[in-house]
Amino acid sequence: MRTGFGLLAALDLRLLRLLRTRGHSPGLERTVILYARTGENGLLWHAIAGAGALLAPRDRRLYLRATRAVLLTLVVNSAIKALIGRARPALEELPALTPVISGRSYPSAHASTSFAAAQALSQALPGPPLFAAAAAMALSRPYLGVHYPTDIVAGAVLGNALGKLSP
């Protein structure tokens, strides 16, 4: 009989396989890879916040807050990854579609920084497109085979919380 953890791990693996085998075409994979690259270290979100700070000076403090939220989230995420030490997925028949910076998987930094940014930027910009972009960034990771679904859920929860709490 499986424990709760065993059931969760089996579901995690099943969802990963589903995301790695459905909805793939060479063009879509290239697009997802390019989008995911903009999420490295929160680059996309820093660019949005920087543009906002330049184009909307009256809201500059909100955009700078978003930048701080992304940086704080990246630091906290890295510390948790070092503490947990979960290895990235390794599906022999479905290799990852993109290289990664580290072998640590939990939680997803792409998901955490994206949700932190969406939360912080939603003070100055419409929230639904920001959260849709954050969700797409998070889902890109198991689609590309570099994170388990639970990694992105944990990252989204962490990022959302830090996005709310960041000074």
C-alpha cells in the first residue's frame, strides 16, 4: 500500500510524463524554450519592472518593489533548493529539452520569481495578464522536462507569498 507521499510522487511523475508527451511540436517547443529563457533569474520581470519605472515615474516605487521581490525570491528559492536538494527529473526516454543552471529542482525558481513579480507588479499593472504569464512560465518547466509539477506549485506558492510580503 502506498503512503500519501508515494501517491503524490506517482501523481507528480504521471503529470510530468503527460506534460512531456502532449502538445509538443518543434515550433511550439522552440517557442517555449525561448520564453523559458526569459525567466532565467527573473530577467523578463526585471525588464518589465525597469520599463515601468522609466515610463511611469509616478509608480517607480511599485516597479522597484517588484524588482526587490524578484531578487528576494531568487535568494530564498536558492536557499530552499540547497536545503531540500531534490534532483531534477530524469526520464530516460524523455530527456529535458533545455539545459539548466543547476541540478536542483525544488522549488522552481522560474515559477517563484514569476509569481512574485506578478504579485508585486499587479499593484501597477493589470493582474490577470501578469498571472497568466507567470503560469505559462511555470508550466514551461515540466513541459521542457526540467521540473516536476510539484516543483512549480511550490515555486508559485513561495513566489506569491514573497511578492505580497516584499518591502
